[in-house]
Amino acid sequence: MSDPTGGTGRRSYEGRTITVTFEAGRCRHATECVRGLPEVFDTARRPWIRPDAADAARVAEVVRRCPSGALRYERADGEEEPGRLSS
């Protein structure tokens, strides 16, 4: 069976205005994302990240709160915070 993450453990969840990436191996389960935007980050759903469920600015704000850096984002409009985009 092939690894859909390309061996990195990183998955991308693409929305219309923002793409959120999640790297499972870095996650420390602080639940900042789930508490911050439960309509976007819901571990009981598949996919568990739905970037279009909130405004891109709000999604980016919550992603920046991720203490481990497991969550990152890239906005379609090019707005970014230095050091938070996945490379």
C-alpha cells in the first residue's frame, strides 16, 4: 500500500482561499485548533480539517496558535506570516 503523505506524514487540506497542512508526527494534541475553530477542525469527521468552513483570516489565526507547528497554512491571496508556511 502506498503512503498518501509521501512518507512525510504531512497532509494538505485545500480550501478555496486557504490550504492547511497537518503533520501528524509533530502534533502534541494541545487542541488549540479544535477549541479555536471547531467548525473547521473536528477530529470526529473525515476529513477532519475543512478550511472553507470559516474565513481564511480566522483559519490562519488559529493555525498560528498551534504550539508544535504541526499545522501550517498557505493563503491563496498570498497573505502569509513569515515562518509559518510549509516548505
